[in-house]
Amino acid sequence: MKRLEYLMRRVFQAVCILLVIAVVNFMLIRAAPGDPASVMAGEAGASDPIFVAQLRERFGLDKPLPVQLLTYVGHVARLDLGESYRQQRPVASLIAERLPATLILTLTAFVAALTFGVTLGAWSSAKAGTWMDSLVTTFSMIFYATPLFWLALMAVLLFSVKLDWLPGFGYETVGSGYAGMARFIDIVKHLVLPATVLAVFYMAVYARMTRTSMLEVAQMDFIKTARAKGLTPGRILRRHILRNALLPVITLAGIQAGAMVGGAVLIETVFAWPGIGRLMFDALVQRDYNLLLGTFLVTAALAVAFNVVTDLLYTLVDPRIELK
Amino acid sequence: MNTTFWRKFRRNKGAVAGLVFLVLIVVLAALAPVIAPNSPWDMVQRPFLPPLGAPGFWFGTDTMGRDIWSDLAYGARVSLLIGLVSTLAGVVFGTGIGAFAGFYGGWVDNALMRFTELFQAVPSFAMAIVLVAIFQPSVVSIVIAIAVVSWPPIARLVRGEFLTLRNRDFVHAAKLGGESNLRIMFTQILPNAAAPIIVMGSLMVATAILLESSLSFMGLGDPNVMSWGYMIGAGRTSLREAWWVSLFPGVAILLTVLALNLIGEGLSDGLNMRIDGRRRA
């Protein structure tokens, strides 16, 4: 019961955050240099005064600002994000089409980063002070400093262009006619490079965090007790140190999951992965501001949703945590 | 910055290496017009000249025959400048918010922290993209966008420090001495919270440089200045034919960011901090 109450409160908070983002969105388009109607219409539309006048009427831009704001928030609440004038289609349906690709990419990368990051961190803390530990630490330092988009380009260059091992472009082979299992394998092949590149940075973060946290927990009294009881080192490492050391890592992962959605923008751009990030890039290039702000709102919503989910996972991992 | 600090900093070999490299980059940026023989925009050789392809062109030329070495030198200016200025802006704003929240507590704290959480909930890169796109790409809009997305961790850190420091005896003494709240906050408490702010600030410069390069790569750089991210973006279309155009600026970003992170670790060693900003027990 307590968990349900907690869940409700978190969802309410998330809705509030999204509402504020919608308001910010509304203000941004009005803060942009130039007439909001022509900004919405994009540069091509701006050259046509009749079209701009129509837009102004349709969006009630001649009405007072508070009325405009309410209208806008009302539209957003009904998932109406306006029209993309470049693509002649509603923004919401453009985004809905791209959502699955982004979810596949970020979730795969998130799971991979967490699994490998924690494993590497745990391993490196168990071997603390050896050359293997230094190797893991050095590589996490390097990957932590690597620009994602550059790593993505270099991965394409090496694994797609030079070695021709994996496809470096798109979501599946266009016109291949694959179906069923063959199509699944084709998509997985396309997923390997973008997901790996996106995961590598976060893997470095989790590995460092796990290592530090485990070394800290290993100093604690209950670990000495466990040793004195004669438990095997492997058991102590897994059951006693790792379980307790994971908590700060999961906290961080919850925050990072949201950032990962942002990182996906770069990865999708380089790999032409047909997700929301790629859509955001297209909107930028075409100066399609309505679409840009729509993708921003949905990206933020995804990040907030990820945070709520990891928060709930957190309470499952550690029953000691108070639901407040 | 006393001798103990330097002794501890020097013990961290990575931090020393980072510092040496950063000094080199700063020199490169400062002396760009002297060191780099060509303007970063001029066509000075044939396009797609490979590295070492002609005397004096160690790094080759890009798709438009511009000297990559000169681009790198001038790009260093932009990366360092934007990294530093946006971090300063973010630190000043975050410190202000955190100081008021931590010092006054209660509803002030509550309101300011909800405000901070709001910014933390939004993916920072997406937000930076939108801000720069709406306000048109320029050095100023990029600096503001990076500052806007990077201040929340500083605010939280400063708030935490102020929450513990505000009950110390020296603060009570200052209050009895009749000092104003503002004066106490910024002349009494803030200096005592300086160490973790410095450590986090040095790491923020690294993040800011990564953000700037990502924005420039997406085509949101200032069109009037050469930057490393722009170079990578410009080389992207000819990746197959001319890998070096994108490779070198990426290495430059990587090494600079790495150097700053290493320096951050060294600073935290020297100032007895843990890397996440908490004071070591």
C-alpha cells in the first residue's frame, strides 16, 4: 500500500515537471527572435504573409498571452504537439513512429552499460592494486573523456568501412525483404555499433563508481565479521560487498538514464538510427521549431519516466530505504 | 594553495600529466596566430591532403583545403574559452542558489531545490540543443546554454555545505557581531566551502568542453569561430576518403577533457576531498 502511495506521488511529481517543461517550451518559442508564427512555420513559411496570418489565427497568437499559454498546455495534455510544417504532418504522430527505435537503443545501451560496468568495477576492486585494476581504471578514465559522437564516427570508420563487419547506418537493411527471425537478426546487427558506443561512456561511469563504492564497503566492520566467520572470499565479495556497494551505483544510474536519452541524439545522428534523436537533428537542420520543441518535450518525458522507474527499482533492491 | 596541497597533488602522477598537457593546450591557444602558419579558414593547399602529405602540413588538410593544424590551434581557443566561461557562469549561479537554499532552509530551501530538480530532470544535452537553436548559435548563446544545464550539481553541493556550516560557531559569532546575512554567506561561509566547489568546477570545465563540441558537431556552433566539434562535423561527410579530418580534433577533445578530469582528481587529493565533492572523513 505504501509503495502504491509512493508511486502515485512520484507520478504526480513527474506530471508537474512535464507541465513546467511545457510552459518553458511555450515561452521559448515566444522568446525566439522574430514573430512566433513565422518561427513555427519555419523559414519558408515566413516568406508567405497569408500563411503566417492563418497560423496566427489558428494558434490564437492575437489573443492575450495567458490565454495562449492555457490553450497550448491544453493541447499538450491531449498529446497534440502541433504540426510539422516541413513534413506536413502532426508532430505527435511523427514522434510516435520514432519512439520504438529510441527505446530499443537506449534500453539496450543502459542494460549493457550497467551489466558490464558493474562487472568490470567489481572485478577491478577485487584485484585492486594489480595491473588488471590499473587497466580497467585507465580505460574508464579514457572512455569517460571521449566525445560520444566522435567515438561513433571512428566506430563506423573501423567496423563498417574498413573491416566491413557490421552495418553502420540505419535500423535495418532497406529493401532486403527480411521477415521474422531474419529481420530480427538484421536489426540486432544494426543495433550493435550504436548501442555499444552509447553504452561505453556510461559503462566507464558505472565501473568507476562500483569500484570506489566496493573498496569503501570492504573496509566496513561487517565484512571483517564475515571473514571471521570463515566465509569464502567469493561469497563475501558477491553477497556482502557487491550488494551494499550497488546502492550508490543505482542512484547514479537513475539520474544517468535520463542523460542517456540526450546522448542518444548524437548517436542516432551519426548512425542514422531512426529515433527521436535523429528526428530532433532533422528538425534542427530544417529549422522546424515545432517539431524541435515536440521532440524536446518527449525526450524530457522519457528521462523523467526512466527516473521514476529506477527509483522504484531502488526500493525493491534495498528494503531498508524509506519510501518518502 | 600551500605546500601540503602541492605535495599531495604531485603524488598523483595522472594529475601532473594532465596539468602539463593542459598548459601545452593553453599555450597553443594563446599563441595560435604565431604557432599556426595559416588562417583557420583559408584554403592553403589542395583539399584532402593526407597527414605529412606536404612539408609543413603535419595533420593534412580538410575537405576545403584548410590546414588542420591551424584549425586545431584556433579551435583550442574556442574550446577552452567556452569551457571556462560557461563553467564560471554555472558555478556563480549554482553557488547563489545553493547558498540561499542552504543558509535560509525552510520554504526558501524547498522552493529553490524543487527548481533545481526541475533542471536536473531534463536531459541536459537536449535542453542545450533547444536553447542554442532558438536563440541562434553564437558564442554567447552557447555559453548561456551550457551554463543553464550545468549549474544544478553545484547548487546541491553548495546547499549541503551551507546546511552544515551555518550552525558553526564562527557563523554565530559573526551574527552576534551584527554582520548582515549576505555578508555572512559570502565572506564567512563561502570561503569554507571553496574546496569542493573548486574540485567540481574543474570537472565541469571538462563536461562543458564535451558539450560545446557536441553542439558544434550538430551544426549549432558559432559560425564565426573555428571549433573542434565543427571540424569533426565537417569531416563527417568525407569520413571514407579523409579519416584524418575527423580523427585529430576528436583526439584533441579527448586529451583535453582527460587532462581536466585528471587535474580534478589531483585537486581533490590535494584538498582532501572525495571525488564526488564530499569531504573525506
